[in-house]
Amino acid sequence: MNKHLLKEFIENAIREDVGDGDHSTLASIPENATGKVQLLVKEAGILAGVDIAADVFRLLQPDIVFEKFLEDGTRIKPGDIAFKVEGRVHTLLEAERLVLNIMQRMSGIATATSVYADKLAGLHTKVLDTRKTTPGMRMLEKEAVRIGGGTNHRMGLYDMIMLKDNHIDFAGGIEKAIKAVQDYLKNKGKDLKIEIEVRNMDELKEVLRVGGVHRIMLDNFDIPTTRAAVEMIAGRYETESSGGITLDTLRDYAETGVDFISVGALTHHIRSLDLSLKAIN
């Protein structure tokens, strides 16, 4: 994870929440008061965001005491305590909502991802995330996918070429799109992998004829057609299935031999995990 971007994210989130001051705390709690809080688990799942929570507290108070009991990726149950923090009460209260917002969402994503990853046990297929993320939180949400046992797809538009249906249509077809990308990368001196989406077997045959890509995405293929496509590709390129794949059909798709299955729901259709940050004596 990019530490500079993470610091910027935390600073912006604090600025958004605190503004010109946490007046509830400033009005009711002496400035020099100290206290302790603990992160209490209230729902079973996969824990994620512990280390980021520590970064939030330490950005607000560098000398704060953060005692970690559970690591990211731990399977948790109600009553577990992930960490305890001791410091200025002003710091603890300013950080409370941001820490919970981060950890509850990340833990929800990690928990959901683990269910998908467990479905693929024993197979070589990996579950991928997508760019269907909360603006500003992509790196955290993708980290949560990784913690839950998934694999990250591209981080953004800048770190991989991905020719989808609209690119192909606007470019004038598969061959023109691939050739244009190859020329662009050569002229710019960039070394980026190329993935291309195909919508049917005819488009797949065209890609195989043209070549020059690294991965082929089989978009909205049913299971028998996916199996036929994987056999036709025959290991020459990486393969990815996408579109309309549910938890119930995930393993059936994987058993066709496809290398990756991308699931947008890992990040855009998530229920946060129930966690609580409570004062302790």
C-alpha cells in the first residue's frame, strides 16, 4: 500500500470530519484528560484494517499507545478484542468514527471475499476485484480484498491496458484496437499488460488471430461456452470470466479452467461488519 497516499487519505478524512474542531469533546472533556478504548468485535467475519487504524491514531497523536491483539486476516467472533489504545481522550474521540468507518467496511469486504475464495478451494482459479470501489477508498478496499484471500486486478486506469467493448467499438474493431495500443505503448516507452474483452466466440477467434495481448476476458459467457473458450485459448493467454457470475455459479465457472473470475460485488455490494470502539477503565 502506498504510504503517502494512505497518509493523504487519513488527513483528508480527518479534515472532513473534524473541521475546525470536535466541539462536543472540546466542550466536555479537559484537554489533558487521558483514557483507553478497545475495538470490540460484535459479528463473526474476517478482520481487516487494524494497521490502518493504528496509523489514524498515530497521525493524531504520535506517542499514543496502540496494543494489537489480532492481525488483519484473522477469523473473528463476537466478544473478540482486536486492540486497545491509550492516549488523550480528545484523540480517542476524534479518531473513533473514522477508525470504525474504515475497519467496518474493510472487514465487510474481507469477509465477503473470503466466502468467494473458499468456494475456489483446490482450484487454480483466483477471484479478482474490480474498479467498482468507493471513490477515495480504492486502495483500502482492494487491500481488504487481498486480506480476505482475493487477488487485486488493476488499481486504476493507469497500470494496465484493458480494452473493453466500448474501446473496441470506438477504435473500429479488435485488430485496430490492439494495433493502436501496441503502437501507443511503443511510442510512450511503457510496459503495460494488455487485456481485451470478448463478447462471443467470433470475437475470441479474432483476438487469437491478431494476438499481442496478455489476457482475454470472457464477458457474460455461459459455463459451456466458457469451457469451449478456455479449450480454444489452450493456455496461450491468461483467461478471465466476468459478468453475471454469482456465488452459486462461481465454482462451476472455475472448473472450466479459467484463470481468474472478476466479481464487482466484492467492493460495491457490501454490508459492513459490526465492530465497536468502547471506553474501558
